Amino acid sequence: MGTKNNIFIATKQGVQHGSNRMKSTLISNPIRRDSMAFSFFNKQSKEVQFWNWFSKNNETYATEFENIDIRTRIFQELSTELKKVHADLVFEFSPVQENKNREFTVSADGSKELFPIVKNLVNAAPNIAHWKLNAFRQRVSGDDFEIQYGDVKIGYDEIFFRFQDGVYGKIGIELNIIDYDFQIQTQNAIYILLDGLLGEYDVTMGLEWIDWVKFDISKMTELHPITSLRTLIDQKKNDAQHPV
């Protein structure tokens, strides 16, 4: 089975926990704080201001994040500065990877309206040593992923689906979830799983609608494991990019 890496997910509901065998990420929601108004620094764009600040502090974040005593402060600082770009942006902050780099991901949290803001921010980023900067939550490698989100613990192996076929962007899916309780907290946890499965961009742009039902074993022959959704979306996206 192997040892699972911890995932810490800071949301409006507080810090949650998850795990996977392939990669760990840290996700945070911003905390509101009004920005200062009158200074030469603020004549720069919000995007440039953010990356100037991040560049000045990146060494601390790169080396000190595993220090539990200062992790909360780091989350708060990053959230505060990102909030100055847009109030609804969130982020992922990874542990050190095998190549000694960390990943910092700016996320629209699935809001299509914020996609241009995320792209503009990440496109404005300078090259920062030992950091990989991403627009939107990235796919998590592998087919074994679970998350502890508040009281909800759920993984890929508890979700099946069937779909209404269509081109990329017009696909509808019905999620069939074992022991589904129809609670918002459970849906939020599953959205995080879907972002790990497909990436935030493809969840938002590739799917037109999602329906949520409780798993019924009598319908098992009509269902697909959720991990096969990745192949379906990739095929539809490829067809859209390379029409016959």
C-alpha cells in the first residue's frame, strides 16, 4: 500500500486534511485585509505588486513551511496579499518536490469568471528560483486519492459516474457516490477530488453540468469508475483541438 503524504486544505471552513500516494498540495483561502492606498508602490499593477512581495519572501516560504509553528502565519500572509489582487482567489502551496522545488498555484476555485484574472496574475510572474508557478489547480498523478474534509473522508474508489455525451464543454456527468449524504461539505470535498483528477481548468471548461446521486449497486453495470473520466475528457479535448 505505501505511506500516504499529508495534504492540508485551508478553506472557509478551516484547515482540512487529505492524502495521496503521488503528490501533496496545500490549499488556502484568502483572508480579507484592506490594502494601503497612497504610495509609489501602489502605482504598479496589482499583479506586479503581488510578485514583488512574493519574491521578497519566497526564501522564507521555501525553507520554513514545514515548521508547523509558522505555517498558519504563512497561510495568512499569502492569503492577505493574494486578496489584494482579487477577493476570491485561492492558492495551493506544495511541499518540496524531488527536484528541490515547490509549486505555488493560483486558483479561481472553479469560478470561470475569475479565469482571466488568474491567467493575468500568473503571466505577470517573474522567474523565481526553486518555484514552479501554476495557473489553476493541477492534476494529481495516479488513481489513488482521498481527502479528509471536515467530517467527510472520501476517495476516488467511492465515486462512479455515467455521462451525457457531447463535445468538450458540453459533457454532463451524474456522480454516483457511495453513502452520499447530499451535504454541501461532501460536494466541496468531491470538487477537490475532481480538480485532482482532471485539473481545475478541465473540470470548469470541459463539463457543462454535474448531477449528484447516491450510489445504487443495482445500476453498477451502467456506471464507470470516476478515474476513467480523465480519459473521456482528454479524448473530447483532443477532438476539439484537432477536428477531423
